[in-house]
Amino acid sequence: MLQQVQSSSTTGEIITSDHKRSKKLIATRRLLLVLIILTSGAILLIQSLAAGHISAEHVYDDGVYFAASLNVVHGIIPYKDFVFVQPPL
């Protein structure tokens, strides 16, 4: 079987057509791996957002503490201006 052989002028190495094909195959596999990783990450993010895991919508205590901290940040005093059911420590 005859192969096409080219000489690279910069490095002096001989590049065969099989060598070019293997480089192209490696680049294609890397691209495929990156696409699989990005797609998997996007799917996991969408599922987490849809289930409310990131925004903590389904956890009651987190929502209460978050709302209370927002009130405090905006200058509203707990137990005086809004009801906070947990007593201070």
C-alpha cells in the first residue's frame, strides 16, 4: 500500500497521510468529549433549577432566614417591625 509522504519544511519531519488522519481523529474526539461534558453540565443545571435545589424554594428554614436577612439589610428591625418566629440566642 502506497502512502502519500510530505516533508515539513519547518521541522524536517516526514508527515504521512495516516499521521494527518490520526491528528484529525484526536481533534474530533476532543471536541466530542468537550461537547458531552458541556451538554451534561447544562442538563444538570436545568434539572437543578427546575427542581428548586439552587434557589432553595422547597426548604422552609432557608427561605425564612433569607427573608429575615433581607429585611435586616433594608433597615427593618426584627421582632419590632416584622415577625420572626425563632427567638434570639
